[in-house]
Amino acid sequence: ALQGDFEAHATAIRRACAGCKVSEVRLAKDLGGLDGLVIPGGESTTMLKLMEYYDLFDPLKEFGQRKPMFGTCAGSILMATEVKNPPQRSLGLLDMTVERNAYGRQLDSRVTTIDGDELGGGELE
């Protein structure tokens, strides 16, 4: 729960698994007693910097070598064995190569209101 859409992931897990306990991990001590871990989407570079700042990188890597982990978007980038475009450090837990920014930079991703006249009128979001 360092950055990204961790709240939506927690909500989805609670819906899918009645009775499952969901914990937010921000520090290495938060990994104790967990059966598995989901790393959500977000911005992988920011997540990586925060993992290093909070000394969470190595504990996460060790956790993933013993227990199941699942990553969506930035989470899968962080779990990959190789990251390209640009290269960055990763946990090396999932045997795959990931090319970041394949569809454009994060800066170009946004939610905005547009004039829908060209699409048949009205406002679209």
C-alpha cells in the first residue's frame, strides 16, 4: 500500500473472499503473518523508490520467494525478472520481461472531460 490503487484491490479481494483478512503493507513488519501479497497498479518507479526508502525491497523479494504474490500493472513490472524502456531494478520473482511505457508515458494517462459534440453531443468523462 505504498502507492497506486491498493484500496480498489482491497475492496475486490474482500468481495471475492468473504472472511479473508486484508492488510495494507507499508513496512517490512507488515509482511508478518500474511499468506500472500498483491502489488497493485500504480507508478512502478515511485513504488520502487518508496520500497527502497522504507527498506522494503529485500523483505518483499524474500517474501515472494516463499509465498504467493500477484501483481497488476506496476505490480507485475516490479515482479518481473527484466524491465526495459527504461530499465529499472525489479524483484525478479516472475520469469518475464516487461517493456514499460509500451503504450505511452504515464504523463499522457489521465481522466478528463471532453466536449462530446463530435461524438453525438453531450459531455463525456
